Amino acid sequence: MRFMMLMIPRGYEDAAPGTMPDADAVAAMMKYNEALQKAGVLLALDGLHPPSMGARVSFASGKPTVRDGPFPEAKEVLGGYWMIDVKSKAEAVEWASRCPASKNEIIEVRQVQEFSEFPSDVQEAASGFKEMQAAPGRGTAS
Amino acid sequence: MRFMVMVKADKSTEAGVLPSEKLLTEMGKYNESLVKAGILLAAEGLQPSAKGARVRFSGSRRTVVDGPFAEAKELIAGFWILQVKSKEEAIEWVKRCPNPLEGESEIEIRQIFEASDFGEAFTPELQQAEARMRAEVAAGTKG
């Protein structure tokens, strides 16, 4: 089962453009990342620049409306994520608990939707999705 | 530059309502266009937060709270990772996306940190360790 561990650092919603993580925190996090990797459960991981450098596109009026960050209404935002492959939600929570996170941080553990879980009509409408995941445009994009 | 493009949850995604055939067809076409443009690195949907959990940290203490979580609009229902040349290009692609939910919806675009963003604090040794880890993770994923 694949789970996404979503890192939610409280306060990051107000972070200035160009804010960088602290080197000591990164060093501790790298040890944790290595533990995930050595256990063979790590599929992907990334950190995100603050929302003040991002944008939101809303579809409220039917037409896309773009707003640049920061987003004053946001109470919590994503700081980064890990994608892991484990046997159960309990194992995912166990890994999240081992993270060297700070007091202001929360990790949300969410199960990824697998193609095989969809009913047959949904699978049919989404045909080609598995191939897309298997062969992303990495080669041409780099 | 890589961007994470996130679809925000709403009541229906949190209730586990699956998208209609019409929306799935439109979204399938959109995803195909991302693949053909060579910019799609990943795309996933997440199960409702009711099936998830949150871990809170305080010193050495860890508190686990099971889902669901309030504030559906702050939650993520799914995401794409795109490789493009600028934030503007990412925004252009997102504007072409069919409205991902049946009612009102919002998509957030966030730039991903690259090793080169960290400057001197990210020493050559740390960069090598990071690159090695990513290579091993990528190899493991394919195998």
C-alpha cells in the first residue's frame, strides 16, 4: 500500500519568498530519509518552496482565476512530502512518528488511490492512467 | 523547474465520491496532453482523510490523531508533479485543466526545492549523498 506523508509546518503559510530550511534540521532529516531508503520503503520525496512563491488557480466561476501567493486564508500549507510503500496504515504512522520533526510540524498520513480499487466503469474511463504513471515524461523533460 | 500542483479537497472527495465518467474522460485527455508535452513526472489521487492519520510532534512526544480532519478546503485530494520552464508555464497548464471537482474547486501550484536552491549549506558531500539516495530510490521503484 502506498501512503503519502504530508509535512505541514505551522507558520510556513507566512514564510517569505526564498525562505530556506535550517542546515541542522536538514542534516537530521537526511538521516531519517536514509533510514526510509535503507528499509526499502521510500518511493519519492520533495520539499516545497513557500506558498508566497506559488499560485492558486480557482474554478469557482467556471473559468480559471489565478491568484499569486501568499494566501491569507491558509491556516496550514504543505512544506514537503514523502511517498512510501508499506504494509499498513499502522506501519505508515510508525514511520511518520520516527521523523525528527519540530514542535510546529504535523505529518498527515494519507493512503494513495490505487487503480485496482476503482470500480470497473471508472477503470475503463481512466484507462491509460497506469501507463502514464509507468512512463512519465521524465526523459524528454530533463 | 519542478512544480507540485495540488487539487484541494471538498465535501464530496472527503466523502469518497468518485469522479463521474465525463470528468474522468476529460481528465484522461488532459493527462495525455501533459504526457505528450513531456512534462508529467507523477500524478496521484489520495483516499479521503477519514482513512488517514496525523502525527503531532512536541519534543520527544508523538501524538497520533486518526482522520477525518476538519477544514476540507485545506486538505489535498490529489496532485501532479510537472517539469516546466517557469511558474507562468505551470499556471498556463493548470488553467487548461478541466475543473477537477463537480462544484467549485481550487488548485495550488508550488515550486519544488532543487539541490541547487540550497547554496553553500548544501555541501558537495551532502549533494552526493542526496543524489545517490535519489538514484537508489528511482532504481528501486522501477525494479
